[in-house]
Amino acid sequence: MPTPTKGPRLGGSPAHQRLILANLAQNLFEHGKITTTEAKARRLRPYAESLITKAKNDTVANRRQVVKVIRDKSILHTLFTEIGPAMATRPGGYTRITKVAPRKGDNAPMAVIEIVEAKAFGAQNQTPKKSATAPAAPVEAEQTPAVDPEDAPSDDLGTDVDVVEATEDAPEAAETVESSTDDEATEAK
């Protein structure tokens, strides 16, 4: 007869605790890492590690024991084909618990539980980041209409300073004349 866990149960009843742990394990295997309370993470760790141990040896008996807990066939397939073989050389310690900041609403202590070698089996639902070294596509410069010499500002500084003309009738309504380089830069975008 299995010895009951010490302390209060998660969820109140033993059946509810089994469902909570099964759902947490399923999400852990699906996403590679999850954020939950420290108490749930501590209870989940031995539970998930025993499932990974069974997934290392792909037999019919082990699949039947794991399918009692993990009901989703795609996650079950991921566990037996990717996670189990990736952990084949490890003798144990498949998960890691890292404490994070407490939850905002009730200040509950939070933790992230993750599979140690999540990169080895390629956690699902994670999009690869774009590399910064990839060359950008060349941007074709559009031709801008020629600017009349009367409208163009004539400053000898060579900077992109806007010319503001104000009239005596309406000093608030100043008209800004943009330089041709600003027009080219905005059209290139």
C-alpha cells in the first residue's frame, strides 16, 4: 500500500490532487517548462520524473502506465519519442525548479519547473528567434521629384535643418519645409 504524502493535499481530495498533478505533468511535457506555485512544483517533480523514467524504456507495459496519467496522445508520443530517448543517458534529475518572484495578487511563492535538457527534444510551441546576422533584403530607392531651387533651403551647414517661415499675420501657423533627404528617407521606409 502506498504511503500517503505528508501535509495538506493539493486541491483537497486525493482524486483532485491526482488530476492537478496529471495536468501539470501534461503541460510540462508539452511546453518544456511551466510556472506554478512552489508547493505544486515540489509535488510535481517526483511525479514527472517517474513518468520520464518509464518513457526511457518504451514497452507496452510502460505505455499503459503512462497513458493512465497523460491522456493526450500527441503529448504521450512526444514523451516516448523525444523526451525519453533524450534522457536515456541520464540516471535521474530530469527536472529543475527555479524560484521566481512571488505572484502579484496573493504574494504566493512561485517557481518555474522545467525539463533539464529541453533543447534536446525541442520543446513545442516555441518559435525560433530571427538571427541578427541575417543579411537584409536590398531596398530599392524610389525617385523623388526634383525640388525647385526656390523652395529648397539654402543653408551652408549641410545639416538636415527644417526651415520655418512665419508671417506677421499668423505667427502660430508656421510652415515647415522638409529637405529632400528627409523625403528620400521616409519614402525608402
